[in-house]
Amino acid sequence: MTLELDLSALGLTAAQEREYQSLVVDGGGTVDMLAARWQRPVDEVLGVLGSLRDLGLVEVATFEGDVRRWFPTAPDVALQGLLNSRRHALSVAETSVVALTEMFRRDLNHADVGDLVEVVLGADAVRRRFLQLELSAREEVCTFVDARPVAVSPEENTAEAQALDRGVTFRVVIERAAFEDDTTVAEAREALGANALIRAVPKVPTKLLVTDGVVAMAPLSVRGYAAAAVVIRAPSLVHSLVTLFESVWAAGIPIVLDPEKDLVDGPAAGPDPDDLALLSLMLSGLTDEVVGKQLGMSGRSVQRRLRALMDFTGSTSRMQLGWEASERGWVTRRSFDS
């Protein structure tokens, strides 16, 4: 019996994880028995068992003069202890990061130019800095994507998926020409599936990355370098770039997934007949599943359509969307008097 486990975050090596799982599932035994089971030399088995004992994951017992037998410690005891230790270490590290960040931001008003604006030269350096900034995001990443990737191609941007998995919000504006690239389309489809928000515009003014509204990265043209960028921490400059992003975002058309997983523009001039029916049923108080059943679509499709309508109207809640739908005349009360 093999389980899909991953205990690497607790500091276990692949060998330690594999052999501990074997002990839990198949039971303990003598060194010779375990060497035969794992098909490894006795000295290697002793080394792994010793490391597991140091972690508190195995125990040794001798019965009536018999040879020593190795048994797994109960996972809820042994692994929970490791987990608590890791949590404590991460909590201490997080507190230290917060303290250092506060010190850094407090000194920004008196910082040197090099602390406020950092020039990054070379494609490799730009790629590393870009991915590092995305991985450092705690709340939101805002970005412009054009049709000419220089340092970071869509398939290389693994940091975006990791940040989305952590619950970071992504708002991405992509110029339409970029959708001619199959890789960009595939990445956009995957990002939408992870609840990123994407809008399309005829052309973005520049490449741009803004994390948490406090750090921005934009391209530079430097003689002798195929790629260069500037990382900006000066609050006034970052605020200006955030304002630029918001204005372009407001003018963009939401990109959504249709039920067949294709990318389509969201409602540009208003809802289509299906959207009107959806809004009417939603305002009647029906659940997404019931609305979807009435319209012959899945609950997820209902949610995607509602999200597209919320993006189009600038609504932050379904209640506000209902108000907008009424104000715009999409859904109105009708008299049933003859």
C-alpha cells in the first residue's frame, strides 16, 4: 500500500519519508528484516533508522533477549511534534521579516536613491527579480503583459501558480496580440481556473509588475543589455504606477472561460440573454446550482458569468451587482396587471 504523502516541509528526506511510511503501513522489524523489505544494505538501513530515531519517528525495543526491533512512533505524536517545531520557527521568522520590513519602510523617507530605485541588468537577473517579487507577494499582484516576452516567458513563470495557490489575488491586463501565442492562451486559461482576473486591451502602455501596492518593476532600455528593468520602492512613484494600472484595468474587457474552457471576452456592451436570465434567477434568491440547472449550465459556469458581470460593472458584491443591473435597466420590475 503506497500513499501519496509529502513530508518534506517537516525536514524529512525522501528516504526518511519512504521508510517511515513503510514502517507505519507494513510494521516494524529487525534490521535484517527491514533490509530485505527495502532491498538495501544493512549499514544503509541502520543509517536511515538512526536518523529517524533522532527525529523521534522510530523506537527500538528488545523482547526476551531477542535482537532489537524497530517500530514507528505514532504519527500523531511524532509528526505533530515536528510540525509544531516548524510552525514555531516559521512564526519567529515571519515576525523577524515584519520587523525588518517596518524598519526598511520607516527609513524610506531618508533612504538613498539606490534603496528607492534598483536597476537590474541582464535577462537572467531580470527573470530572477521578477519571480522573486511575485513569490514575495502577500495580497495582490497587478501586472501588464505585452506580446513580446523578453526575460520571463509564460511557461517559465512558475511563481504565479505558487502565489495563486497561497491565495494571492492576481489582476492581469494582457494586450490582444499576446493571445496569438498558444502558450499565453494556455497560461491564461490555467490562471483563470485558479481565480485570477484577466482583462484584455488593444495595447498595454508598458510591461509592469506591482506587488502589494508597495513595489513595482518596469522595463528599462540600457545599451549593451538585451533586457533590463528598474525595481521601484519610492512610494510616490509606485502610487503613480498603481494609478496607471487602475486606469488601464478599468478600460479593459474581462476575459472569462466558457463552459468548454475556451477564452472569451466578457460582456462588452451589456449582458446577453443568458446573462439576463441568470441575473433574474439570482435576484430571485436561487442558489448557483439551481440557477445552473434552470439554464442548463454548471454551477461553476454560473459563478464565472456572475464574476464577469461584476468585473464589467465594477461591483464588489452580488448585492451591488443586483443594484447595478436594476440601475442599468437590465432587470426591472414588471407589472402583472392586465
